[in-house]
Amino acid sequence: MFTIYHNNRCGKSRAALAALEAQKEKFTVVDYLKNPPSASQIKALLKQLNMQAFDLIRKKEAIFLEHYQGQDLSNDGWIAVLAMHPILIERPIIVSGNKATIARSPEKIAEALTKLG
């Protein structure tokens, strides 16, 4: 069973969703802009991704550039920022069990489906 953290306005996210649909695997879609993850959910995702919060941030987003670029926050501080501004979460994220990957390229999508599945 897969879960995809998805933004329908993102082409890479739509491609990952289409790949999941083509696999005929069971999966859950989380539209994280409409249903933002809590700080604790983001912390769990980071553990599954094996990364720090700052590495999950979309650093070209206007919110980041205008308000957070150059700031030196703790990991918990960046988690709070991601919870407050979910648009900053890198996408798409595919989760299976206790592992997750950011599936931005066709190769990463394929890797996620084989490695996580």
C-alpha cells in the first residue's frame, strides 16, 4: 500500500500519481495543500525519508525567499515552518511502510515503486 503526498498543480506530482495508477497498486492520495500534515506527521515523514527538515524545503518558493532564506533554524524550527506553509514541502513524496522517497523524476518514481513496494 502506497501513500502519495500530492499537489495536483505540479506536473511531477501528477506524473508520479499516474505511475501509481498504472501499477494498479492500492494507494492513498494526500492533497497536502488542502489537508496539511501536522508537525508530528512531518517529523514522521522526515524519518521515513531519512532527511532533515531543511532538505525537504522548496527553496525557490516565494514564501521561502521572502521570509526564511538565510535563517538558521533548528530542525524543529524548520518542521514548524513546513507545517505552517505546506507549499514549501518538496513533492511528490511516495510512502510505503516505514520508507519514503521524493519522486521528482521518472527514475525516482520507478525506484520508489520497486524499492518501496
